[in-house]
Amino acid sequence: MNPNETKSFEGRPAGGPRGARVVAKALCAVPLALLVAAGAARATRPGNLSAPPSLKTVPVPEPANLMNFVKDRTAAINLGKALFWDMQVGSDGVQACASCHFHAGADHRTKNEINPGQPGGDNTFQLVPGPNATVAVGSFPFHKVSNPDDRLSVVSDVNDVMGSQGVFLNDYLGFRRGVAEEIGNPQPDPVFHVGTHNTRRVTGRNAPSVINAAFNYNNFWDGRANFIFNGVDPFGDADVNARVFSNDGTGALKAVQIRLENSSLASQAVGPPGNDVEMSFSHRTFPDVGKKLLTLRPLGKQVVHGSDSVLGPAARRNGRWVRPGLNATYREMIKAAFQNQYWNVNDQVLAYDNTGTHVVPRPSWLAANQYTQIQANFSLFFGLAIQMYESTLISDDTPYDRFQSGDLSAMTPSAQEGLNLFMTPAEPGFAGGSCFSCHMGPEFTKATVSNVGRVTFPGDLPEQIIERMDMHDGHGATYDSGYYNIGVRPTEDDKGRGGSDPFGYPLSFTARALLIQNGTPPPFPNPPVYCGDGVTKPCPIGRVAIDGTFKTPTLRNVELTGPYFHNGGQATLMQVVDFYTRGGDFFEHNMANLDSDIDRLDGMNATGKTRIVDFLLALTDDRVRWEKAPFDHPELLVPNGSPGDSSSVSCGTASTTSTCDEVIRLPPVGANGRSAEGLPALGTFLGLDSHAH
């Protein structure tokens, strides 16, 4: 939040923030009487001039040095889509990136999706009897109140999380050429098991949508997918030892450090394939992923639609038969997409041992710890290719976008009134919710590349990565822009942005700046701290507000991406609006870090809530709803728990192996979408009415 924006900062000159707030009110003001009016006049000018423009006006960010690595954009997008949807990427030959992002870019499953609250150290299930259980309408919200507008009327509360199921617990032992299922040593899972049968492990946070994620400055709920891609892992500059391998010009391998800004999607993409909850057997490395996939046909277990908007021309089909996979190899696809120096060394390989990485002559047969250049650099190819594919998943043709482009019939009168409420401050005499304070811009989130440096209202200072704002107690604090504690759960349940990376450094730019201020700087750059208002730099940091803060998600397609919040604890949009109306669920408990815009919305009533939900529904792109290009996809078999329930599992002779699954089959969908295949549109979570409390 900019210190001169709608949140003021203690001790500021009166002329700055007050002027900005007057402008904000003038642009957005909705009097209380509007909520009880029988109707409202239709807009007489193109769109709503106080609201953000269409998403079509925002360029998709990309690194300035991208083409130093990529030589063919189309080929890279083709590779990225294949890798994203390929079930063979997972150690079990089942788990794809798309397995948790298949429904409007998010996860829609209801069975075996509960984590017992492990981010806060809890391994005991409360919402359900145990693993492999199925949630129902009555399970939501996770924090129940008797009066949806009164946060003190608590009926029940659980700290369980609606996550996404990943893999069975196994140690990685190796792979067989041409076989997607890796060799693992099953381990008894102390948490995710029913009797003697392991179940798939479940993540500790709800899966956010990948659609429009290209606009995010950092990715993941806690932002650990850094805006700088180092070619190896999610942590950017914090991994000072991250290296990829290039041809030095003489045919020899050379370790190089790379840095691609605006690449948090690439940083995000390389996280799950090495995570032993999400996609990987324990101790599998990314070169191991490459070594296996380079022996397999891309999408070799899945049918690709002949009219797939990206992969259709390479689909294995003709007039007489259809077969799984593509008419290409991953080796061919990488060579077509990436600059030669990152894959064309043939006479040397990399040997990994406990003393590091060593360049050695290529033997006639590779040992388990030896990798060719193309295998060793697989994280580079994987991350950038998926980033380029996901950068095509932009939903900029919603009713809202058309309305803001001049089509006054695109949004209903109720949705237009909801937009006005969304853009109105939550202050005495006004009926709004200050929603725009965090969900701003055409992306409807402040955690974006375009927000950094943006001036929101006249007189504002540009938004910074590290910002200051006033808190509920009247004192100021420094925080990471776009990351807020809104009282979804007690702060200690999950520190979010207040956590640390595997190297012991804080995830938060603010916390890193505090290290610099205290004389213990990390060995990598950090964004500066600007005070503004004529205060001399460097700006001193006192109090910080980072614990329990999470990335502000986009609201686009939110109709289809429930359940909501980082814990997945709300099932409908109306439940979310109820949450904000009562000032969150843990207002008092989280006061030290709570965002100052979170408070009771005394001017909000049932009519206003309905209109806000109607506005949120106008942020759904029908191409997403119907999976039309670019949101079409190959066939996918999605794990859906094990046969049975939380009390017993029917796995035959299997005990802790990865073969005991129920599966949901998603048929391939081509560029013309689901209707062309006789399939219904994507729906809401649990089929619920978005207006249901």
C-alpha cells in the first residue's frame, strides 16, 4: 500500500494523504441510500471511469533477457503446455502440474483434500475423521458463526486446510528407461494413512489458479516463487549457488549463474516437481526428472485433441486411429525452443556427489549420479517453457472487460452497482468495502508487476515493493506490498510471507531489509526502502507487519475457483463477503499484523452483498468457463483419493504403494471448448450458488 494512498501513515503531513482520500471518495463514493434503492440508472458513458480499465490494456510481463535463452517462442509454448499437462512428470507417473490446476486453473476436488493444519504444526484432523474423507456443503465455512455479520458469535472452528492431494510417501531409488513410474521405496506415512494403507499426501494450502498468474510479482501464497528465476529452484538470488550449464564456446561445459527478472512463474514451476508432498518421491532431483522424461513420449499416457490450440498439429491421430502422446520427443522440443549453448555439449557430463558438481568426460554408460547437459539443465527448460505457456492463459474477455471497453450491456445493473460498492471506501457515510485497496488494477490484485511503480490517485507516490502503512493501533508498520494479514486464521497457524526459505533467509523483502538495517545483510540484492514525503533515505524500519500475510489473489474467474482463501475455508463468494463484512474471523487475535482495512462494514447489508457478488460474477471469462482456447487441454487422469473412505481403504494387496487410486478422467478438449465435445460448462465448487451463505 502506498503511504499516500487510502491508508494514511502516522505523522504524515496533512496535505498528502487527505488529498488522495478526497479524490478517492469523489471517484468512488456510494452513499448508504444506494443500498436500499429499488434500482439504479444505467451508465451513460463508456464503462466506469473510477474503476480499472480492461485487462487488455496491461502487457504480460516477461524478462528483458528472455531471448538469450529462448530461440523460438512458439516452440517454447508448445513445450510448456506439454510439460504442464504431462502426468509422467510426477514420480508416480500420475501427478502432473495440471493435477492441482485443472478447473479454471485451480483444484475442484472434494475427496482426500484435507490437511490437518500442518503449517501450524498440527497433525490431528478436526473437520473430517481423517485422510481420504470427503467434504460436503455442511463442512463450510471452516470457522462458523451464528450471525454472519458478527465475528464474536462463534459456533465452531477448525484449523484444517483444504489443500490438494499429491503423491504417496516414497524414497526415490531410480527409474527405468521408457517407464513413467519411478522406482520408489514406500515409507509408512505418519499422518496420511488409513489403517496400513498410505493415502496421497495433501498440501497445507489451497491451490490458487494459474490463470492470470503471469501478472504476479512473486508467486505461491507466501511469494516464495521469486520474481527472479535462477534457472534451478524457486528462490531467486537467495540460492547463491544456483547454476546452469552452458557451452563455453569450445564445446566444454561451463557453470553459469543466470538471472531473469519478471519470471516468478518459472520460479513457481520448478517447485512442485521436487516436492515430496506434491509430485516427487523424496530426494529426486530435477536432473532426475529430465533423465526420465527424455526417454518418454511427451504426454505418452494422454490423448491430445486434434484441434488443441497449441498441441493439435503434433497429436498422434489420423482418420483411422487415435493414440496417446505427441509426434515429437522432449529432446526435439527442447532443441527447437532453446538456444543451442544450453543443450549442445556432447562430450562432457555432470557428475553429482556430496562434494558438489564435477565436469567429467562422457562415459559409454551414465551412472545414476551422472547427467548430460540437457538433463542437468532440465529445470531451466521446464521453468521457462511453462512460464511462456502460462503467460498465454490471460482471461481478458469478461463482462467487466467488455463493459469497460464501452459495451454498456455487458454488465447487469446489479453488477454495476456492485462495482461501485467495490470501489467505495468503508467509511462513515459510505456503503463500500474498500475492496479496491488490495484488489486494485485490471488484475484485481496489488501483488502484481504493474502495481510496482503505479500511481493510484493524484498526489500519490509510486507504489513500492516494500511499503509502510498505519495499523489499527494508530502506529505505522512496514510490509511487503500486496501481502496482507486479513484475519482468516490466527497468525501462528501459518506465517505465510513471514516464513523463511531453505537457506535460512526470510521470504519477505521487508524482513530482509531489516537484516540489512541491523548490519547482517544477506549475500544478495534486496529492494530498497523508500520513505517518501521528503524523508531522507534509507528509511528506518521499526515495526514490521509480515507474519500471517498472504498474497492478494486475483478476483478474475473467482466464480469458478472456490474454495477460497489460503486455507480453502469458504465455499461460496457470499461466505467470503460475509467474512469481510464482519471484519474477518480473527480481528482481535491478529491485531499486531492485521491489515488496517479489515474491520466491520457497518454500512453493508444484504442488498449490497448481493450486488458485490453479482459484480464478482462479471469477472468470469466464458472462455475459461467453457475451456475454449487458450484454456483447452489434453486428457488428464486426476487422482481422487483411494477406494473407500476415512475408515477403510480397499486397495487389494497394495499397502503403501502409489497404485491405490480412484481417478477422475478429464477428456481432451480442443480449441472450440467443452460445448463442442458435448460437455457442460465448468461450475462452482460443490455446485453451490455463489450467493449462498
